[in-house]
Amino acid sequence: MDLITDRLAQSFRAIFEPHLAPLAEGDAPLGIHWCLSPAIAPMAALGEDGHPAKNLHLPPVPSPRRMWAGGAIEHHDALRVGDQTRRVSTIGDINRKIGRSGELWFVTVNHDYETRRGLAIRERHEIVYREAARPSSTPVVAHDAPTDARPRDRSWTIAMPPTLLFRYSAVSFNGHRIHYDHPYATGVEFYDGLVVHGPLQATLLLNLASIQLGAPPRRFSCRGLVAAIAGKALEVCAAATGDDISLWTQGPGGTIHMEAKASGA
């Protein structure tokens, strides 16, 4: 159970405005559900990376590095400030694959977010676990394309300072050190800098989709491709593709970090 407090909604708006879709009075900002019902563990129960060491309610897998890979949501009802929410979670699937960076474990978790009015959001959450990082690990291949190679109907260019990442970590109670601990992110997990959260990017894409559609999308899905790094401007883009909206985030030079689809139907 969790409560959408006015404090949470104000904090969320302070992080994301002016890049939030307009909503009816009293409705909570789109994407705030990713800040509800976080895994809460005492300090002594945290692993080196800042996540709960035993993953709490997730199944044990042998690979230690956990990342938000994407997923999909269906909107059934608006979440409102003051709502007492209940999240019901079930394990959907577990798959092992071998990628360029080694062994990968994909875990799918299904979440239903309910209020006293009934089901509000149904989510499929995909998590990927990777082997421990090594300096000699095969780097993730970037999806490079010349800037402006994709036509777009609307786009935002947003600076990604470390303070934005830190605030989002705080409001979502996300202790993963790659988002705020630069020596850890670069020296232990060997990223180029602090890593922009997957749900932070998805929140921006979800709100841009709502603006394009004129209402919150009934269906929204996203997939992370390449880590976005703090300090590099992030372009959030949308283009109509038939009855749907195609969306993506890209960095300088055209590297695509996350792709998404949205539909009003």
C-alpha cells in the first residue's frame, strides 16, 4: 500500500516541469506510479550497488547487476493526489540469454495499481540482470544515427544534470549507485558517467505521448537500448505513425537510448 501525497506530487512536478502533460485538477502527474511502493530495506540489507541485496520479493538469479529494461502499461483510470494505492505484483516470466556482454537474465513482473475506485494501471515491468562488470567487458553497442535522421513532430531538449538524477533517485527511493555515485558508476560498473534512470526517461516519453494524443495514452510501451549519461543533453522525440505515436530519447550525435510506442485506443 502507498499514498499519493501532495508532497510526493509537488516533488515530482518540481523534477519534471515544464515537461508534464496537462491533466484534470486533482489528477497525479503521469509516471508517478513508478515512484509508488518501492522496495524498502534497511541499510544493513543493501548490496554493494545500493539495491536490496536479496532483491526482496524478486526471484534469485545468479547475475548481480540489475537494470530497468522497459515494459508496458495500460491506463484504466487516473491516479489522483490523495489516493491510497495498492500494488499487486506477480512474477510473469524468467528467461536466460547470452548476449555480447555475457549472461543475461530477464525477469518480467506484472503490477496492478489499484485505488478505491478499482484498477488504475496495469504494468508489465521488465528487469535485466547482467554479470559483474569488468574493465575488459564488451561495450554496449550504441545505436548511432546522424542527428535529425528521424523525422519528428515534437521534441524537447532537456539537460541532464546530476541534481536531476539525484532528485529522481530520492523521490523514487532508488538506491542504485550508478545514478548518483560517480566513482562507483565509472570505477565499478564502468559506465562513462552517472546513468540516467530508465523510468525517468519513460516518464518524459509518456508525458510527451499524452501531449501528442491530447489525453493519457491507453497503451504505452518502452524499451531501453543504451544507457544515457548525465551531463549530456537528452532529446525526447515523438512522431505520428498511423494511429500510434512513436517516441524515443536520443543523445548528442543521435544515439538512441530508449524507444517507445503509445496509443489512445
